[in-house]
Amino acid sequence: MKRRLIFFTAILLLFFNSYTQNYWQQIPYPDSAEIWAVNVESSDNIFVGAKYPSGGIYKSDYNFFNWEYKGPEIATIYDIGINSYGIIYISSKGVVYKSIDDGDTWISVFSCASYNNLVSLEIDSNDDIWVGSWGKIFHSTDLGISWDTCLVTSTSEVFNDFAFGTNGEIYSVSQHFSANEGGFYISYDNGISWENPGLHGIGAKSIEVNSYNNIFVGSYYNGVFKSTDNGISWYNLFDNIDAVALLIDSEDNIYLGANREIASPKGVWMSDDDGLTWDTINQIGLTNKYVNGLYLDTHGHLYTLCKETYGHQLFRTFNPVTTIKSNNIYKDKNYKIFPNPCCGYLSITSDHVQNKDVYYTLYNIYGQKISESRRITSYCQTINTSHLIAGTYLIVIHSDTSKQSIPFQKY
């Protein structure tokens, strides 16, 4: 009898511990910051964009205790993107800023009417930048040096998100404040012309594409929609849910963040069968289930940005939820440069055997190429920088399979 009691006590303790251990942890961040945007694509740092009165970028490593305010001093950061060179772009009220030194300094690379909030920013596989605003889509093909207005609709319509098809298609979704307007947009010619074939009037908020080029759109109050034919036809996968955030990982699992103000459900959901069925993710520890954004870091942890009456709250899963494919820039840190700052000569050193064709290219702070690509031929290669004026530059070290960007100062 005593042994049986001990056995059942152990089972109950195991059961209790499995249900009381938190699946989520809340991430501490500066109390003065009202988080509005998040980017965790770098393997070294997390960036959060804040809203007035403490607008600008805050940066930390993944211990989350070393937050630094990096500016720029602007009202609200709406979105954050990082390209394959490690250049960071942020969109705000009428302005896009860029940083080539991991967020330490910022320059303005695009501006439009101050009333036009640039609410979405995405970077495609070619490092083209796409920015959505009220009634307009803006596009840059040269790292933000020049910009085109590639779509103009109505100032009552806001372009909330972008995604990119496997055959070069550009997708965007919008919310229109008139019935039967807005919805899904597609361009087959890199933004020169656009079609608006469907999902009118649903309040489209988010869009994702899987490896089969199936398109998923989340909407305010109307749930999740799917298309397998580039938006010609759609069907509803999950209705009566406020699907404001969607995310698809490298294994084609779909994550859904719900933020229903009045009715349930809300929280985080997941589908591993192309949207046919949905299950809630373990929500123990997720004390705020009004989800506004979903993010995956390079270690496979899932983040949620949750709505709060004043400010927002950020949560992360204790353990990875998926396997992340290697990001070509953040996984190759084998090269170093010295001295930095430099005056006449700069040296590139490598800590591994040189067994592939590796090149370097120099860029100025605006992203303009100022040297042709040159091959690295030794373990310590010297570059003459005496012809450069004083300022900040970026050296990009690249091969067919990797890129590493390193900022440096010339004095």
C-alpha cells in the first residue's frame, strides 16, 4: 500500500510539473518604450521599435538585460527589416531610415508627406525594399538610394503587409475603409503593374507564402484565407477569428496570432497540414493573449507582441518551436578587419582555410558601391583606403554561399 501511494504521488507530481512549467516567458524591455515593431532576424541581437513619447530603436542581445537606445529620435517605428548584407531599415511617419553599423547610427534614405505613415516594410530575396503606406506602395532596387512609387490607390486604403512568390511574384494586402475595396494585390513584373483580383472588403492584415506557393491571408474578424492559384480563387480556412498575424516557418508550419477585442478565440494557433486543421499552442505563461505580431529568431524561438492598454508586452517560447534554415549573412562570422578606425590601410583576416572563392566590396553609408568586387587571396589581405574621405563605410565579404558585412570608420 505504501509503495502504491509513493507511485501515485510521483505520477501526480510529474503531471503537476508538466502543466505548471511555463511554455512562454515575458521578455523585459525598457519601461519607457511602447513597443510597436520587432525584428529578431540577427543571430546576435534583438531590435524593438518604439512609439512616441520614446520613439526609436532599442537594441539588446538575447539575454534581454542590456537594452540600449539607438535612435533616431522620431515619433513611431512601424516596421523593421534587415537585408542579406546586414543593413537595417526602419519605416516611420513619412521617413525610411537605414543603418549599416548594426543600429548604432541612422540616416534618412526616403521621405514623403509627413502625414503618410509608412506602416509596412519588407525586403525580398533580391534585397529590394517594399514599403506600404496609406494609398501607396514604394519600392527601391538599390539598397534605398532611389525610390519609385509603384502603386497609387486611395488614401482610405492602407497596405499592411507584403510577401513574395516562388516565381518572382510580389504580393501585398490592404485594408480599405469602404466596403468591397482593398484586399489582395499581385504584381508579376516587379511592381510595374498590379492586379487586385480578390478578398475585397475583408480587412486584410497579414500575408504569408509557403514553399508550394500557397498564399495565406489573415484578416480582421474574417479569419484566414488560402489561395493555390495566385489569388484567382480563395477559400476560408478559419473563420470568426481576428487573424492579425501570420507566420510560416521553413517546415511550412503556419502560426496564427489572434487579437479579438470582444469575442474569443485569441492567442496563438498552429497548423501543420497546410491550414486544414488548427490547434492552440501551449499558452502557459502567455499572460497576455491579445497577439499583434509573431516573429521567429534564428534559433527557432517564437515571439509574440501582445497588445496592452498602455504599451505592449513581448513574450518568447522557452524552447525552440522549429528548425531555422541557415541565414547566409549571420552564420559566417569568420572574417575580421583591423585597424578600425583606419587611416591609410585596412586588413582583412580569416580564421579558416581559404578553400573557396571569396570577394570583398566596399559601400558608402548610403549603400552606394564604391569599389568593384575583388577576390580575397590571402589570410591577411590589405586594402588601400587612402583615397576615401573621412566617414563610415561598409565592407561586404561574400561568396556564392555566404555574406558578412562589417562597418568601419575612415579618418
